[in-house]
Amino acid sequence: MKDIIMNSSRDKIKQTGEKGKQMLIGVHIGNGYGSQQGAWRMPGVDPQSYTSYDARIKQVQAAERGKFQFIFLPDGPGAVLTDLETEAPSFNLDVMLTLAAVARETRRIGLVATGSTTFNEPFNLARQFKALDIMSHGRAGWNAVTSSGDAVAANYGREIPSSQERYERAHEVIELIQELWGSWEKDAWVHDQEIGQFAKKDQINPINFEGKYVSSRGPLYIPPSEQGQPIIFHAGGSPNSQELAGRFANVVIGAAFTIEDARKQRKAFREAAKRYGRNPDEIRYIPGLMTTIAKDRRTALDRRIKLTADLFPQRIAYLQQMLGVRLDVNNLNDPLTKEQLDAARPSPFDPRSRHALKIAKEGWNLRDIIAHGVIDYHPVIVGPGIEAADHMQAWFEAGAADGFWISPDVNEDGIDAFVDEVVPILQERGLFHNDYEGKTLRENIGAPDQYGVDPRVSQ
Ligand SMILES: Cc1cc2nc3c(=O)[nH]c(=O)nc-3n(C[C@H](O)[C@H](O)[C@H](O)COP(=O)(O)O)c2cc1C
């Protein structure tokens, strides 16, 4: 049976392969434990992983073994967003320092960190990311986001500016930074000991950027990296975000619960790229996927129950709203009754509700419905690797995704599970590369050459 599935999939993929397109896969590293709140307490997990660079390096090396194109570090910046009494903070100690440590212990995987365009001086961002790009031999990516939330703004003694202001500033910040990255011309660095010429001074020029929000004289005294300069990523979904990414980004880190929504978002980003005279294939839209990979559905559900048991009362209360029926938190072992299923109506206010009802109708008990991840912040695979591969293939072939960023439940063994159980199926189906195409992130994601600002989008 499995062979039949494999063969029919392989035939399908030939078509995908002929178009020369394969999916990108990144992994969310975050706080070092995993995407589930209970990850830090799982057996086998070092409870001090939050501060352990050794743990982080081990996790990224696991992802590199699976040929993932990149790791992704979100950042508040600096916000906690969790109840520290019982939970780990959401983010990394410091994303740039983490990537610097990881850069020295890995060889091919791309290193992508979030850097807020609202809460940073562009010169500092330009310098740090270009230095990381040099240090990693051309593997740096900058996830340029505008940030949101009062918890973040409070760290900077500020209030969160309006979306319009944040995005206007973001356009200026990215353009300024790319100008700085290009301010040291490609052949300027001579370092000729014989003749005593260090650099061609006339090829290292100020940028004299003056915007409404940010300015810089420059230049930035850093030569080109092996990929020229870092790759721009962006995370968001609003029309403002689409416009920013359409102008500058090569990869969009997205969030979508349904294939229809993902397809719509992907189309919007591609249209935005076209408005700037870019080829829409230059922008890759990759929604999130959360994973609990185990040998079968039951084992995977039990693992998630262990990880999230503390959340059941609060999640059952929310599930009631999603389905529009009363549920009893004391009856976790019971499925919904026929009357409840007949009365249930998926909430139009939460795009996850239809899927939650579908799972409920399959007859799972309340505990298992929640354990399917129906209230998580991305689609969730709870089961064997083939289920993840099928989901990814379906979205990829429907034009809903150019790849995925994976949030394993527990990093310690969840990255390995994905690498061992999902990646080989995707490779077998021709959907994912067998090895890195080159040394740099630019080569490995197939982004076009760029140095400085892309003249097509410069203002
Ligand atoms: C998938 C995804 C990941 C995001 N990651 C981050 C992040 O790591 N740090 C951050 O400050 N904002 C992050 N954001 C938030 C965006 O920066 C932005 O503030 C948010 O999408 C709201 O912006 P809007 O005004 O475009 O709606 C993320 C958004 C999405 C959709």
C-alpha cells in the first residue's frame, strides 16, 4: 500500500520537478525548548536550554543534517509574552549572538534572525547583519519586521506607532541598510601587502541617505560577503506588509490555517512583487507548520497530551466558543454527543473552527481533540511523518506555499524526528532537495544576485 502511495506521489512530483521547483524548509528555534509550552519540562530536555548555546548548536546541527535551508529566530524584540512562573520566555537571549555562535559550528544552513525596523537604528542592524554574513560565509538572512505590541514598545520607553508609521519607517530602514551594504564596492578591498594598498578608497562611498524617519551618512566599512549581502526575509500578512515584502523580500514567513487563505496570501505577495517590476518567483511564501511526529497518531497524541495537559481547562473553554456548544471540562474522556455535534456551528471568527469540528466529528474525545492542536497558532501535524509530508505536498502543489517553517513541539528530539521521518519522504517525492545547492543562503534558496539596493525598487 505504502509503495502505491509512494509511486503515485513520485509520478506527481515528476511534474513538480520538471518545473524545477522544490520547497524550502526552515526551522523555528525560538527559546531553545520547542513550540509547546511544556517542552522545557519534557524528559530528556535540559531545563537550562534557554541559556545553553551548546543545546542551540546541537539543534541547528540536527536541522543541517536534514538539509533545511535555514533556521529562523523570531524576536519580540525582548518581550517575554509568557507567564514566567511556569513557562519559558518566548524568545532567544539575543538572536544575533546566538547566530554568531551557531555560525561557527555549522557549514551550510542559513541563519535568519528577526531584526525590528521600528526599534533599531538602521546603522546598527546593517553592521550586525553584514558582519554575521561575513562570519557565516554568506549564510545570513534578516527577517525585517515592524514589530507590534505594547510589551515590546515598553522596553524602549515608547508606545507602538501606527501601522502606517511603522511601515513607512520600515521602507526607509531597509533601503538605507541595503545602500550601506552596497557602499563598499565589490572590488574595493585590495589587501595587497606587496604594494601596500589596503582598499580602493574611491570605491568606498558615503550613502548620504536622508529620509523622513531615518538618515545615515555611511559608508559601512564592511566588504561584500560570499553572497554579497544578507537575504531579506519578512514576516507579516497585512496589506502594508505585502507592500513592504513585495518591494524587498525574497522570503515571507507567513501564518495561515487553511490552504485557501495561504493561497490568497501567497498571491497577494506575488502581486506586490510584480508592482515593483520584480519576477513573482523571486518572493517565496512559506507558512508555518507545527509538528509532533511519532510512529502513529495515538503515540503522537499522547505526547502532546503530556506537553499541554495544564492548558486543557482554558482550551476546552475556548473550544466551546469555536464550536458554539457547551462542553464539560470534567468529561475529557468523552467524545461530543450526537446532540452536541448536530448543534455545533464553526465560529466564523476563528478560521480554525471548521477543522476543530471535523476532528470532533471523527469521534475523538475532548482531550484528543485538543491534542490534535486545533487551538495552536499554525496547522498542526500530530502523527507519523507521512502525514506531514502529505500536508506539505498538498499545500505546495495547490500554490499555497513555496515551503514551510517548522515549529517542532520539542526541539531536543522533534527536529531529529522531522529529519528522519519527513525529509526522506519529501526527497523521495522530489519535493525537497537532497543536498545543499551551494555554500550560501542565496544559492540554497535560489535568490537572484543582489548587491546594494535592487535598482528596480529603489526610489
Ligand atoms: C508569521 C509571523 C511571524 C512574526 N514574527 C515576528 C517577530 O519575530 N518579531 C516581531 O516583532 N514581529 C513579528 N511578527 C509581527 C509583524 O512584525 C507585525 O507586527 C504584525 O504582523 C502586525 O503588523 P501589521 O501592522 O502589518 O498587521 C510576525 C508576524 C507573522 C505573521
